[in-house]
Amino acid sequence: LVNSKMLFVFAFQTGHTTGPSLNNDKLYKFAYSAEVYVDQVKASLQKSAGYRISSGVDVNLLWRNPDNDDDQLVKITMKDVQVENVNERPADKNIFKGKSTEKIIGKEYLEALQKPIMVELVRGKIKTFYSYQNEPGFTQNIKRGLASLFQLQLHSGSSREVDISGKCDTTYHVRQDQVTKIKDLDSCEIEKKRFTSHNRILDVSTKATSATVYVLEDSFIKSIKAEENFVFALNYRRKTGAKIVSKQRLELKSVQAGTGLIAAKQVSGVIKTLDPNYVAIPLEAEPVKSECKKCPSLSEHWKNIREQMHPDKLSKPDAAKSFLSFIQNIRKATKEEILKIIKSENKELLPQVVDAVTSAQTPESLEAVLEFLDFKDASTSLLQERFLYACGFASHPSETLLKSLTEKFKGDVASQEIRETLVIVMGALIRKLCDRDGCKLPAVVEAKRLILNRLEKANKDDNVQMYLLALKNALLPEAIPVLLKYAESGEGPISSLAATALQRYDPSFLTKEVKETMNRIYHQTRKIHEKTVRTTAAAIILNSNPSYMEVKNILLSIGELPMEMNKYMLSMIQDILRFEMPSSKTVRQVLKDMRAHNYDRFSKMGSSSAYTGYITRGPDVSSTYSLDILYSGSGILRRSNMNIRVFDRSADLHAIQVVLEAQGLESIIAATPDEGEENLDSFAGMSAILFGFQLRPVTFFQGYGDLMSKMLSATGDPMNVVKGLVLLTDFLQEIQLQSGPTASAEFMGGLAIDISGGMEFSLWYRESKTNVKNRVAMFVAGNTEVDSFFVKTGMETTLETETALDFISTVQFSQYPFLVCMQMDRVDSPFRTHMTKYESLPSGRRYTARRGKAATLAGNEYPLHQENSNMCKKVFGAKSDSAGSWF
């Protein structure tokens, strides 16, 4: 024993063998097991779904290089392979019960698995891996996983190492007779499919670890324990997640007399002597995917779900659920299969088919939908718009998609509205590709140049507006000077649009020049500006680390502004203080000066307001709502702005913005317009941002004649802003487990959405009402699976919810001051979660364990400021029965 210990220490110190060293004429017999577990993140492994492959493993030395003891050819053979549950199950829940290993794996595969492999070890690292060329990929991978365990070095240090996981950064820690190998799985270079959602909040967090512990004796392996952990969690609800645990164990059971070494100068000679059919193959795993034998075709699947996709059901979770499953099947389909469904569907369901086909984001689905849509035909503009909006919401758009849209934009487009939508969507795709380091891709460079060059040459207001909307989505740093020019020099809607585009930039992009321009606009240093532009400029200043003097000048202006703007700015300042926004500290410092903070300034009358509050505050994400509303001096709505934002510690998402805007309506009630707004054309419209994507604005009416005809022919129905199906969360990661099987984690979240808005206006009752209705249903599905060809195990998780959010603003201008009541209501929201763990054999035998939970989030009227509550009591106390007409 003492001699063997001395030999071991000698090997470590002198570097005589820098890897494991086998004795000549010995057969090493090991017990081997590979286990996989799938479960929820914090669940105990004792209740997980999974399976175990176990076998005996014979290892013996065939050849040692006569010139280098560190160059060895080792034969490894699996014997007596068994497959069983990883956890004990009752007989009726054991899918392997009564089945032999040959029956489970298949005779041909079992024979292949038990054929020996040869491994050439040089200084402890695998130089060459020999096996039979035509073996099934999945048996080769199991043997690669076993062979990779024999790769180790006997000194501490780091290196790039190739094994079944690919080429990975690997670190060894050596302590006496124990070696720990840590593999950085994120660094591994291996071909595997992976995509993630564009926004971090909608995405999935992942964590992967790999550690192998070797116990050595006589400079050879006594035991190995390896473990890999993969954890996935939805960022917006970390309870919805999964883990995969893969364990390997190899334990030396006995050492027996073996065959002698084969004498040869080189390895190739030994291989030829043994079996000329052996070939050198890569140690990295080869891609293996088992085929689904009983899966329905795309057409069959569509027939089963199409009723759930009817327009009347689009605000239900089942619509979102069917949408996600349809996308999954489209991703496996050919262009011809997709076209067959598109061409045969009726006009009610076709828009939903276009949503799904576009959201699939495969080359085949893009080719199919582009072949079907004819942009020269104005009669199919609804389908063209649905296609374009689905492109705007794309979770991982390709350069090909942007290139295709750019070509369409340059070509003949029959509908002007579609032409506008095309360029707006191009802006959104530019941003998404730039966010993934694709700003220098040829298609992105061309699209950027096209938008900026066309804007420079544009002369009609409509054209300027569409390119500005594209820049509002693209958020290009190089577009800031252009936006500044239009914000300060543009007229009305153009100036307002450029200012709101600048408002979307991260404050880090807002340079000294930007802030100087915003100050000039707000204080009207160079020209008179409309209230909407001035208040946006003030918001930009106050949200981008304002200086003491900037805040002081804004506060001193209150009292000198038009009456409703006074009230609006006062509300904005009070909201910053109450909600503890970043600039609140500077505002408090300024308020110590009595010239800025006095009763005269802080008691201004008016109906305009700004308010921010929390919808939810959770451990994973929180969400806020903000409502601000600006009136003209005559009491008519100028702009209402509703925002919902979702954020965590490191990211935020502009989930919804709905802006209702009106101008030039004073002539209807014979009122005097505010300063700078005397010559404005009559207009009312609506603009929306959904999940960071600015949609094409909707016009209720444009011009006095249009207004009168709309009032006379009004139906009272709200105007639709967006209706359809949106793919929110789209995450897929394929994983190569060290033990051989492949695994995958897929999370998809779909939203069925219906946003509409309208304005009612009654001259008779001197009352106006705006109503923004948001109807949404969400379905999220996660499937984490380990696929070993002969057995699958995994876990499916789902969550679903539906809700409706209404924002209503009622104004009575029959008296002064006007009575204004704002309401933000949410109905009861059912919330359901399900989890299913499973193990299944290709024969159809399956074990499942299910768990579900349902709850209802009670409806709520969100609080606004006390002043609003008092006003609502007066409005509804008067029981105003306004039955006026809609614009």
C-alpha cells in the first residue's frame, strides 16, 4: 500500500504520466450509470420524472506508445445494459415494467451500444475516438458520453478541451487523490439550435453548470461522479420554470487479469489488427432527433384548432393556446404545406393564419406568406397589415425579413396606409437587429440609409410623418439630430411626433444639445409651440437627470403658461415628487426656494392632470400605469396618454401606450383657441405602442368637413386600433447532455389582444367622453424534455389569464371650471396554472403526473389623485345622461 501511494505521488510530482495510467495485462471492471431528472426548479429530485441507463463497463489497455508512456490506446465496452425509472414507481406507473432492455431499446440498437469503442489518450486528453461508422447517432452519443469521462489531467489549470459537449473552457482543481473538473457550458462550441425573445423581461433566464469529481488510486480512476444542471425560469414569473439534472457515475468494482498489449509503432496499426471497420469519428456529439410517428399533419392540426381562432374568440386564452401550437407545427412544415392552408382558408380566419405563419419566422413560412400576399392589390390590405404587424412583433427577426420588406417598400404598393406601415415596421426590425449586434448587416445598413435619405427629401407632411414613425421605432443614435430639427422647426403633428420619438430614447443618448433644444421648445425661445410639444419637451428634460437650473426654470414658468398647461405642469411636478421619480431629489432642492414654491404657483386651477401608480409589485417584475390628460382652455381634450410599463432590476418594457389626441375643435363650441393653436385644422386620432413597437396611428377625422360627416353618420362603435395574436415569449434551447441524450427547453407566450378607442361628443349635453378598451388573454407554455430516442421524459407547464382594462375620461363643459372624471377599471381576471411530468416510450406507454391551480385576481378601479375622485362624484352625482354622437 505504501509503495502504491509513493508511486501515485511520484506520478503527480514528476509528470511521468500526466493523465490516467492503466496497467498492462489488466481488465478493469466498472459499474456505470447515467441518470436524467426533469422537474420544477425547486422540486426534490425524489419526485422527478426521469430514467436511468446502467451497465457494466470493461476497460483495458490495448497499446502503449513505446516512445511515450503518456500515449495509450484504451478499449471501453458496455455490458449488461439496463433501463429503469430513476425513482421508484408502483408497478402500474412503471412504463418499463415487464419489458426487457432489448424490447425497450431495440435489438439492433442494444447490439450497437454494446460494441466496444477505442480511445487514444495522450497526456490524459482524448486525441482520437474510434467506433463503427454506421452506428445509430444516439448509441454513438451515449458511448461518447462514457468516453468523455476518461479525459482528465493530473495538475491544476485551465484549458480549451473537446469532449461530447463540444470545445469548452475547462478548469481542473487537483488535491491529493481527488481531481475536480469544472466545465463552463456557456463557452462550449457545438452546433445547437437556440433563439431567445427580443426583450429581457419577456425572455427566459438560464443557468448551466457542470462538475466532475474523480477519485484516483494508483494513478488510475477509482470512481467518477459527474453532474450537470440546467435551470430555466420565465423572467416575468420565475415560478414557471424547469430544471434538467444529468448525473453519471462510474465506480471500479474489480481488477482482473486481461489480455496482453498489441505490439505496434503506431495506433493505426493496432486498429487495423483489431477490426478494419473501426474509424476515427469526432468526439463532439452528433445531432440526433427522434421522429414523431403519430403526429398530425399541419392541415389536420389546423382543422382541430381553427374554431378557437375565430375573430369572436380572440380575447380568450384558448385562442392564444391554439396560436402557439399552430406556430410550433408551422415551424416543422414545408412552404407547400403552409401555402395549402393559406390559400384554402376563409376571410374570417385568414388574418389569424397570417399572424401565425409570420410569427413562425422560418425561411419556409416567410416564403409562403410573401408568395401569397400581393402588395399591388389594395383589396387584401387587411392581410398585408396583419403580416406587417406580426413582423414588427417578431421575437428574433432575420436579416432576410428586413431585406424582403425593404424590397417591397421600394416596389409598387397599392395602399398608402400599407406603404406607411411597411416603413414603420422596417424601423422596428432595424432596432431589433441592432440590439443583437446586427447594425452592420448589409440589409440593416441599406434600410437605415433609405429611411434617412427619403426623410431628407420628403416634402409632404404625410411622408415626413411616416419616416419619423419609422425612426421612432428604430431609435438610431444617428437620427437624433434629424429628430431635433423636426421637433423644433416642424409644424403641429410633425413637431409633436419628433418630440415623442426623442422621448423614447434612453436618457444616456440625450446629449447636451438635445436638452438645450428641449429647453428652447418648452420656454418658446425661438418660436411659439403647441402645448403638446412643450409638455413633451418638459417631460424629456425632467426624465433625463435635469440640472438645478433646468428644474427651477420649469417651476418658475408655472403661472405664466396657458391655464390648462399650468395645471398639467403642476400635476407632472407633483407626480414626480409623490412617485419618487429619479428627478424628485433635484425638484425638492428647487422647492426650498420660495420664488419657485409658493401658494400662487401651486394653487392653479384647471382640469388637466398627470398621475402614476403601481398595478403590481412582485418579486420578479413590477408594473406601473400612468395617465396624463391635457385639455385646451376651452375644455376640449387636447391629449390623453395612458401608459403601462413592466420592469425588473435590470430591464423595462413599454407594454402599452394609447394616446388620444384632438385639436382645432374650438370652432364647434365657439370658444377661443389657446396661444399658438389659432390656425390648427380640426383633427382627432389615436396612436398606440404595444410591447415597444409603435403602430401606425389611426385617424378618427381630419378637417372640419370630415368631422361633420362623422358626427352625422356616427354609429357609436369604438374604432379598432389593434386586434390579433402576438407572439411574446419565444425561447428555444437545445442541449447536449454529457451522458449522451439531447434535451430541449421551449417556452412560448402568446397574447390575444383587442385594443379599441373612441370619442363621444355631445353639443346638446356639452359633454365629451373618451374610452380606451384593452381586452387581452395570455397563454404561456413551457416544455422541457430529454429525448433518448427509445424513451422521452419531460415536463410541460402552462399558465393562462384573461383581463380587460378600460380607461374612460368624461368631461362636462357646461360650466366652468369643467367637470372632469377619469376612470381606469380592470375586471376580474381568472388565472390558471398546470404542470404535467411525463415519461413515455415510442410504443405509446406513458406515465403522467399532473397538478393544477386556479385563482381569480379581483377586479379593481385604479386610484388616481383625490381631486379626480371628488370630481367623479360631481359628474355622476349630476346623472348626466349624455347620449351624444361619436366622431
